[in-house]
Amino acid sequence: MKRRGFTLIELLVVVAIIALLIAILLPSLGKARELSNRSVCAANLRGTAQSLNVYAADNSDAYPIISKGGGSYDLTGLGNPKTTSDLAINEMYANAGTGSVSQNMWILVLAGQVAPKQFQCKSDPRTLASGSATINNQYVPWFNDGTVKSLDSLSYSFAWPWTASSIGGWWRNATDASLPLMSDMAPKNGSGNPAAKNNQWQDRLSNSFTHQRDGQNVGYGDAHAEFARNPAIGQSNDNIWCGTGNGPGNGGTPPTNSTTTPNIGGGGAPGAWDIVMVPIADGTNGYTRQ
């Protein structure tokens, strides 16, 4: 028998069916991709937390830190690239009082324990800088491309490790499993440096923007990571986005007295935690880090 071709109506019906199937499948594919990114993100935090503990095992139980100041949020970077990782680290230590949590974490990169891309989440909506430990055979002392000091290659926030005049007793591996060390990027809200959410978790907007406001991955002191549906996850449901008393988000300064520091490792009244994650990013204005 002679085979006839498809009519125009039949072709339109087929096209409509295909379009309908694509419309049905795309959200599922997008959700599957997000769940995969979420798992990779958690693996990044687990790996970084493990590296923190490896570093501490070789450095008197202390996590990497470059300053005993704690009164500065200086994010301007340090000098020019150095020819060896040791020189870069020594320059950081020599500039006490100008450090940031980001520079603390860069020490892990210079020590060869983690790669810069481990600090990048695939679900981060901001375009990420390349980030490299070496530029033209020189070691850079910052999360940048060798020319511009930038936080754009960071997708994560880290616990503020200082009191007003010393390193907090919690910034060491002699802690318990409930100590949050790092998380998805903390959301900015209000004024101050850094600004953060109110003490009480309120709604989805109180979550990090990285994973569609569903929650945030958090890495802990015992090197495990989990996805938390809200930021009230510290001891006594401490909100990791903000401080109390004189903490960040409520006065714009780091913790300054014993009542606002964790009791782990000394310092602070029992149960008085104030773990605060920095840097932060504005979820409505280009996701700019600060």
C-alpha cells in the first residue's frame, strides 16, 4: 500500500505533545540538578571541615587563623603574590589585626589541603571568579585571580573566630559535634557590617539564597555536614546568621564579652553561644559579598 505523509494537523498535535512533555519534565530535571548540587555542596563542607581538623592536628589543636585581633573586617587583601606558600602564610601572620575569616581559610589552600574550587557551590547564583593558589608560579594570599582582591570565588561563610582581643576558645578541634564551623553563604539583612537576620527564624527568606531558600548546608566541628531547614541550629537553637548582645547583626561588631562567646574550649557562660557566619551576601542586589 502507498504510505501517505503526516497532515499539518497531525504534525501540530505531535509538536504540542512534545512541548507538553518537556514542560512537565523540565521542573523535575531542574529539581534533580539542584539536589545533586546540594549533595556536592555538602561534600565540599565535609572536606573542608576535615581539612580544618587535619591542620589543627599539626598546629596545637588550633584551626588556621592569622590574627588575634578580631576587631577588623578588613577585606582588602595583603600585598603582592609571594613565590612560596610559606612566604604567603608568613605575610598573613605578619599583618596581625587585618585578617578575615576568608584569609584564614585560604591558608588551607596554600597548605595544599584543599583546592579553591572546593569553596564554590554550583548552585551559587553569582558568577564565580576562578580562584587559584598560584598565578604565574607565584602564590597569591587571597581568593582571587591574581589581580583583583575579591570574595566572588567564595560560596560559603565561616564562623567568626575572634573575641574583641583574642582567639575564641571554640576555634579549635577540641569541640563537640554541635559546633557549626561553616555554611552556605549567610544572607544580608538590615544594616551593619556584617548585617544579618534577626535572632528568630521567621520564614524562607531567613535561609541562605544558595539553595532556593529551602535551607542551607552546614559543616560541623566533627567534620560532618547536614542540610538544615532553618538557621537556628547551634546550641540552644542559636541562629548562625546573627549575634546577640554585641555580636554581628546587633550592633555590627564582633562578640566582645564572655556572655556572647561559646563555652566550648573555655570562655563564655554555659550554654551562651554566639557562632556567627561571615562573609555575607545581599540576596537581592547582585549577591554582592561583604
